[in-house]
Amino acid sequence: MVVDTVADCLTRIRNGVAVRKSQVEIPYSKIVLGIVSVLKDGGYIKSFEVKNGAKFFLKNIVVDFWYEPSCPITLLKQISKPGSRVYAEAKKLPEVANGLGIAILSTSCGIISNKTAAKKNIGGEVLCHVF
């Protein structure tokens, strides 16, 4: 049983990139699906697909990476943790690597990047930084 699904997702992606796997499987949840879709929109992963697991009620998300010429993911850091939540106002959204990376936020409009949140002028819980 996984307690922190965000940490599990980030760790699986980080480990897959470290050993240059072509794809990894992550247990399905709505938060993980949102994070993976933001990574896809940002160009950090090649694609993802939701697949049914061994039992009909279990689902997995299969994430495909690309490595030409190198993997675009160099840093994947969890910010909010179960014991310490971090929130950002619309006017004080985090900037990752001077704008080269993205921060993934959980907002009232769903899970979005800090650039999208700035356009919509909303804040939320900062889940992770990606660079």
C-alpha cells in the first residue's frame, strides 16, 4: 500500500531516467494522471497510456521517455509532503531554474504548471519542481 502517491510517482520516474529505461509503470491515481499529463504537455516525457492491470479494477499508467540527445528531466523534486504542505499565491508562484523548468501545482482548476497558473492568475499547492 502506497501512502504518498506523488512521491512514489516521482521516484519511479527519477529511477527510470537514471537507468535509461524506455518506459515505467506507475499505479493509477487522479493526481498521478495530472502530473504525467503536465509532464507530457511540457515536453518532459514522450507519451503515457492508462492500462488495466492484472485484475480488472487495478490500473497502471505507462510512461514512455525519450533520450535524443539526452533526457529532458534532470531534476524532479517533491515540494509538498504529507507532513508539510507548501502553498503559493497567484502573485508569488515559484520559478524553477530562472524559468527553464516548471513547478506543478494542484489548484482549483486541476493539476497545472506554474506557467498556466500565472496565465489564469490562480495559486495552489506546489507539488513538485521539474527541470
